[in-house]
Amino acid sequence: ECLINPWPDAGNITCTQSISARGQYIVRSGHSCHLNCNKGFVTLDAKETVCDDGTWSKSLYCVKPGAMLIVGGRGLSGVLPSVELVTSGGVCKNIVPDLPHSRWKMITASVSERHVVACGGVNFLGDPKTDCWRLDFSSSRPRWTDMAPLTVPRDAAAWAAEGGKLYVMGGNLGPLSGYTDNVEVYDPTSEE
């Protein structure tokens, strides 16, 4: 059995063939629940979840469209791996996992409805990096996965997302190395 709150922020959940006790639905394994978001809100992950021996297949929650991700950065403690989802309702904590490594001055772009790409940037030593990660929102919990690296280590590059592709242009090669005019294109459908 699984338990679920029928009144998440900005929506409601219905679970047919389930009983309610102490403000929560008690759902048998194999049965599903459905999310309805209030006007002006959308689902971030899914509209339906299925109970599977005490575990839900998807997380159900509503957000205002037009949300923004703040990825990495630099704070009082140094270079950060944090990722925060900010909506008009405020900062959503623990929705999106941290970056695999701390970065700042990296490029980040939404390349499709369910994928965000983060590349380059500098680490805590100030060294430009080539590694790239994709944030996948298609599973029950968003997660970062490795993808093909940039060919040139860079930070503070210009970028554009167009037609499902990410274009990376220029950038800083490091404090003593100058700048690059290199241009790269990432296509998430072929992962190149």
C-alpha cells in the first residue's frame, strides 16, 4: 500500500477505489492516482502515478509555468553544485538534484520540454572545464547524466537554444589563456 496527500500545493489528487484516512489516501499496489492542477499551474513531472508495493511510480506536484533553474554559481563558501527551481510561488527546495560537480560561469539551456543541458564553467580552482550534463525531467525524479563533453574547455561562453539544438560560442579559456572563437553544436536526439 501507498499513502498520498490529496491536497498538494496548487492542486488536488484523486484516487479511485481508495479509502481516505487521517487526511491521506490509502492506495493498494497496482492502483493509480491522478493530479489536477489549479488554474494557472501545470504538472512538473506527471499527471498520474501508480502504487507499486509501497513506492510511487511518479511524483505529483504543480508549479507555475515559466519556472527558472539557477544552476551552480559562487557563494561565500566557494563554487557551488546547487540547482534551485524558482517559480512565481518561490524557491522549490529539493526538487532538482545538485550538479555532479561544483561549477560557476557555465552555460545552461533548456533544449527540449524535458531536458536541460549544462556545460563548461569553472571549478573551485578557476579552471575552465569541458564536461557536460543533461538534466532529465522524464523520470519520476529529475536526474543529471553525463553527455559528450565540449571540445574546448571554456567558461562564460555565449549560447543559444534553437530547433532542439544547443549552440555554444566563444568563451574564456582561463586566466592566462585568453578567449576562443570556437563554435559547437549539441543535438540531444543524437547526443552529439
